[in-house]
Amino acid sequence: MEPPSRTLDRRQLLRLAGLTGLAGTGALSLAGCASAFGTQRADSVVFVSDGGEYQQAERDVWLTPFQELRPDLRVAEDVPKNYAKLQAMVASDNVLWDLVTATGDFGYGGDRDFLEDFAGHGLPLDELMPEYTNESIVGHTMFSNVLAYRTDKLGGKKPEGWADFFDLDKFPGKRGLRNFPSGAVLEIALTADGVAPGDLYPLDFDRAFRKLDTIRHETVFWTTGAQSAQLIADGEVSMTQVWNGRVFNLQKEGAPIEIQWNEHFIQADSMVVPRGSNVEHAMALAKHCLSAENNAKLSRHIPYGPTNLESLKLVEKSMLDHLPTSYLDIGIDFDNKWLNAHRAEVDSKWQNWVRST
């Protein structure tokens, strides 16, 4: 999941507030028209996600079937999600997005001022995993930051967790880590240094950076999922932090790569509805995506798990071993409320460390 743009200050919000049409070049109407909505906006629902194979899977299992069920609506898409743009749309009372995917740390604190609440709209909220659901957030898909390793570069040894990721003597080779402060890298370092999952927050920045310093010169930092996959596919790194879905695709191609699920960092992609959007249509689409039957279908296309507890028994058995939902007992959760409240501090500390050498 690529990092979206974050909160803007008021001056930046006002600069973006003049939006008059669908933002970005990725706008796509499933009814076959990619022009701005104009007077038809009231009869449309615009879904915003991350693009690529992920959004293609969402299109195949959620959007196209919903369009067939609701021929009275124009179901359309835009990419990429961008929180700053969402906030600018709400601030200018010119909202062009209706249902937007979001990372788990978006939607708390001041973010809620820009979002509708989900209660009272008929969604199956009582079926969803409660730890990924809040008043203005509904988790829809689970994925994980995992430790992936090359089986042909470690002399037959198998890493057991993040501590082994930092052990360059026992497990030689370059490492891959995400160059994004809220992307699990600090939590990975602390876990490797012996911090228990329940003690990760508040983040001990000094301790995390000291641990990262021990492998810094043997680390290749990546910024996109494609880069993370390419690094280990090419053998440039012997181990990498990576989203589990990227490993699945490499394994299908026969690459000698395995996942160590122990201490994987669980994330849930969420859905949010901007204030001032076509709320009724957005909620209808969200309800469709989150139903037990439909929430299970995404796993047929991409190895991410459903958040609807009733969906778990509907997932195809051939996919179960590839889903984060099969390893919840050895996974670690983020404290999204803490990360939301300290977003600026986390980013500042990370940028300072990146620039330090």
C-alpha cells in the first residue's frame, strides 16, 4: 500500500480548495465515460484506492458487480488516495470522492472532522473485527508487513523473527526496509531489540534508531511495493520487509523466497466517507463490499484477508496459508490511535535520522 499524502496546513488546504473536477488521471467510469461528472454527480459514486493489481481486484469483485446491481448509479474510480486532497475537498465544500480507502492510522483525532460516521447506514458493523473498526473507519482488507527471505542465500538457515533480520553474521546479505516512518520500520527495529509487542508504544525513537544503525550500511531502502519485490526477486537483498501479497506473486513465478510469519505486523486497509459526499451511495457500496460473501471474494485475487469474521469460513481453502488472517496469533498490531496523534513527530524523527549520514 503506497503512502498517501498526509494532512495539509490551512494555507495548503486553501490552495487545493479550487478543485472543480475529478482529480488525477486515473479517473475511470465503469459505465464507460471518464469525463468529469458535472450535473450527473448526484447519481454517481466514486471509489478511490491505490491502483494497480489491488484496485483491479477490488474492481472485479466489488465495483463491477455493484454497478450491475445498481444501474441507476454511475460507479467510477479515481487514484491515488490522498488525505490532503480529501481534506481540501471537504474544506471547500466541493467533494468529488465518496468511498475512499485509507491506512489504519487515518480517521482518528482531527481526521474525523472530515469524515462521516458509519453507524445507522445498515453496514454489518457487528460482524467486522472490532480492532479495525471505529466510528468513521471500517476495516475492509487485512495485509501484513512480513519478513521475506531468499532460501538460496542463507546457507539453509531459516530466520525465526526480526532479531535474525538484524543478525548480519548469522544471516549475511543486504537487507530491505521501507523508507516510510509509519510503515512498521521503527516497530520492526524495536521488536528486533527485544521490546515486547505490548510495550512498543510510545515508540522509543532513540532505541529504534540505535538498532537501525547496526544494519544501516547493509540496508537498501525502498519506497514502493514494486521496489520491495524487485529487490528480493533479483537477489539484491537476502531478506526484506515486504507486504505479503508481493511475496505471493513472486512465489507463483517460482522464486526461491519464503515468508517468516512470526512477528508479522498486521494492517487493515479501511474505508472512509468524506463529509459532503454522496453519503447514501457511498454507504451502499461499503455495505456491498463488507458483506460476508463479498468481503471473502477479494482473497481469490490477492492474498489479503477479510475483516468480516463471517467471511473467514467462505475463503477458498487454497488461499488460507497465504493470508494474514491465518497467522493472527503470531502477529503484532499497530497502535493506530497513537500513530495518528504523533504523526508529525514520527515523520520528523525519521527524516532527521535519514539525513544524519
